Amino acid sequence: MFLNAHMDDIPPTDHALKMRPWFVATLFLNIAIVVGKFIISDWWGAISLLCVVLMGVLVLQHEHGISGQNAFFYSVMAMISGIFDVISCMLYFQHSKFAPFQSNAPSMVILAQVIFILSPIALFISAAISYNIFSDMVSHEEELLLGMGGNGGMQQQPFPDFGAAQQQQQQRQQGQGDRPFQQFQGQGYRLSS
């Protein structure tokens, strides 16, 4: 797959438009997690996740309703942020006084545990949906460029016959083989003079 400069010029596919509500749902879930991170005083985690959500909003800000190029960038950002959230979750549980969902733990601790577990899961799901949208749009664009798309207006070009081209080249070389090699006889010039 490739990331084309004119990726944003193509309209989204039907599949991408069907995935748009699911992507929006994951953005709302991530916004709820941002609020939860502010509540549990995970300031840096909340700010970094808010930046990821803002990139997700850019995926939706396009004249056709969804941007394939921004979907790719969002999926990369969400995946990286999800990896950092997994590390953050492991560190939280490693240094916590309470076991996961311990019955005598305060409600703020239970909320923090839920947020630390839910955050990377939501980011990975959101990244997968976003990459799915991007991947579908790229494959649709490739079909259009190859002329295989039904509504692309192009006809499929036949592949060149490399065997015939190779035979023609051999015939030309055989025709030139009759003449002896002749060295260059002209005058040389330098570019600097």
C-alpha cells in the first residue's frame, strides 16, 4: 500500500462511509476516557489522548465526510499512544497498593483501574477502524488507477508481451553484430571551458 499525495481528492468508499459511525463512536469513547483521566489526575495521559482525539476530528473534517490520508495518520498516532497506555497501565498496577478490582478499594481507585485498562483497548480499536478505512480507500484508488473499477471510466490495459520485445531486441543486436566495433572518433569538450 502507498500513501498518495492526491489521496484526499478521492471520495470515500461505501465501506469507509459505513465505518464512519463506528469511528465516531470510538472518538466519543476516547473523549470519555480523557474526562476520566482528568478526574483521576492523570494530566499528561489526558492531554496526550486529547491530542489523539483532535487528530481523529481531522479525519472527519473533509468535504466528502472522511479523509483517507488523515485516517492513516490517526491510526499511527492512536497505535503509538495505545502502546504507551499499555506501559502506563502496567506501571500503574505494578505500583498500586490495591489488587485489580479489590472489594475494599476506594471508588476513585476502581475508576482509575477501569480507565487504565480501557484506554489502550479503546485506542487500539479506534486505530484498527481508522486503518481499515484508509486501507479500503487505498485499495479502491488502486483499482481505479489500474482500470479495474467499474465506475472508473478506464479500460484495463493488457500487459505488454515481454517475450516479443526480447526477441526484437535480440534481432536488433544480431543485425548490429555484423558491423565491427568502432571507437569514438570525435573531439572531446570540457564543460568548464
